[in-house]
Amino acid sequence: MSWRLLPEGVSPAARTLLIGRGLRAFADGLVSLLLPAYLTVLGFGPLRVGILATATLVGSALLTLWAGFAAHRFGRQHLLVAASVLMILTGAGFLLETDYWPLLAIAFVGTLNPSSGDVSVFLPLEQALLAETIEDRHRTDVFAVYSLVGSLVAALGSLAAGLPDLLRALMPMTLTQSLQSMFALYTVLGLATFLLYRRMPLPVAEERHAAQQPLGRSKRIVLTLAGLFSIDAFGGGFFVQSLLALWFFDRFGLSVSTAASIFFWTGLLAAFSFPAAARLSRRIGLINTMVFTHLPSNLCIVLMPFAPDLWMAVALLLVRSALSQMDVPTRTSYVMAVVTPAERAAAASVTSVPRSLAAALSPSISGYMLGLSAFGWPLVIGGALKAIYDLLLLAMFRRVRPPEESDAIGRPS
């Protein structure tokens, strides 16, 4: 990717963060599809797959909350390095272990991500550091590139989920062994992330805010946003990518390779929506961009279970993917805009963690429902909940605008 996508004046630290985001995104895209396939091969049913997905989200949420409030004491860069070590250990654990309860424990304390979005401990640390690297008027554009990198590379990771089939065609190995080799790749990506963040140039702002309180005068608005984001995440947890792939496997008998191709294209469409979101937000505002693109995408997910065949369901999924992630860079930019610089790590954590906790509740319910019926009730319920979030967000925050937005809306881009 050309760095010309970034505005002038972005620091070397920002470029490092974008590379790190790409490494993790590839790992997440790979594992989110292979995780349900691997657990199924080991003999675990949909309910146990859902419980393990819940464990990963709960563990990530608790660790992310701690990191957000500890960043002002330990330093964001040091915590990113520590998180990279945890990523290495997570991959090694899934490579070496096959029993359910040890895998559940590793999932809880580790960095696996069963969803198509980023819900890891890295998130608030990277977002806070990234916000320090650019002027406020360019903030949404930078976060759009951050999301673009993540989505594009995650799409490649989803496509790489077809590698186990290729390995089995080239080498004498069992399906279990071919799937385990992907966790070896996850471990290598964790090592690359560790080396990258260990050598990252430290932004000046990292030291400037080190001794300040993690969350102060912006506490009320941050908590309100966190509550709203939790409704959205709870709905989205019904169809995290691992469970959505499981639904396709059960409903249409898809192979892992076919699912990998489908989710590659969904990731690609989501990626190209990020720059469009930044451009649209300059004309209609961050909140309006979040809501008016999110509502149609939720309608698509609700309609998917009613699709008469595979290709209609895939078409609805592709339309949803082109719209559903446009709120990601705008949401992040909005949170960074309505708090002070010293509060950014804590604000990113507080708004991310309830999302992770809320999203952690629904995969187990979804797994249970998928075990009862392949119809897709989790998609209907999740899409409806996300639509409720959109309407509440619009009603409560359409008049709360960042200072730079009030002056810029309506100007030619």
C-alpha cells in the first residue's frame, strides 16, 4: 500500500502501527475461518464452538480494559510488545493442544479473534497512539487508512484459510495436521509483530501524557457511547465470522475453501468502504455516516436466512459487507474527537471493552440456536438489535459534533 494514502505529516510511528495492524489482521482473518473448522474436526459441536468464541471475547475484553487504564503508567508501546508475546504464546498453545478444556483456557487468556473486526488488547493502544500522529482535521482519514489496511489484509487472511487443502494436496498429512500448521503461521505472525513494535519509534505524546489520569472530564459521554456500542456489539456477536462461517457450512454444505473465497470478497468490499466513509463524513458528519450506512447493512443480515439459495445469501452478505464497516473509522474518530488527548487510550478501552463483553454473551446463544436449527435465527436477532442501536445513536448524538466537524460539514472535499 502506498503511504500517499496518508496525509502529510504522519510520523514513522503511525506507519509502524499500520504495518502491525496488517500483520494482526492477516492472522485474525485466517483464524476466524479455521477456528470453527478445526474445532469441528476435533469433534466439538456448535455449542462448544460458541462457548469457546465467547471465552476469547470475554478474555480479550478484560485484558483490553486493563490495558486501557494501565497505558498511562506502563506506556502504550511496552504494552503492545507484551501483547505481541501473548499472541506468540496463543498460537503455540493451539498448535500443541487438542483437548477442549485447555483450548478453552488458552482462548480466554490469549489473543484469538473469532470475529471479522478487531476486538483485541492491541486496539485501544494502537488507536490512542495513532491519534497522536496527525492533526485533528485529518484524523478520520488516518483511521480510515487504519481500517482499510486491517480489512484488506484480513480478507487475504480469509483467502489463506484455503491453505490447509493445498497443503494436503502437496504433502502427506491429515486434515488435523494441516489445520494445526495454520496456528504455527499465527505464531510466526505474532513474532513479527513483536519485533516490529519493539523497534517502533516512540511518539513524543507517549511521554507527555504518561502521568495523567486515564479518564476524567469526558467520563459521562464515554460511558454513554460505551453503552450504545454494547447494544451494537451484542447484536453482532450473534454472527461473528466464525459462527457465520459455521452457518454457511451447516446450511449450504460449504467447504472451507469456498467459504474462504466468499469471505475474501466480503473483506475486500469492507476495505474499500473505509475511504468512502471518511469522504462521506466530511459532507454529512460522523454520526450520520455511521447510522445511514449501518441500517441498510443490518436489513441485509436479517434477510439472509430467508434467502432461497446459496448465491442469494452470498449476494446479501456482499451488499452488507460494502456498508456495514463504514461506521468503524468514523466511530473511532468520533471517540477520539470528543475526549482530551490524555484520555484517548482509556476512552478507546472503555468504548471497546463493553463491546467485547457484550459480543461475548451472544456467540454461546448463537451456537446453541444453530445446533437446534440451521435456519439462521441468530442473524435475524442480531441484525434487529444492531438496527435498534443505530436509531438510538442518531437520536442521542446527532447534535453532538466535534469542533472541526461543525466548521467543515458541507465544504467540497
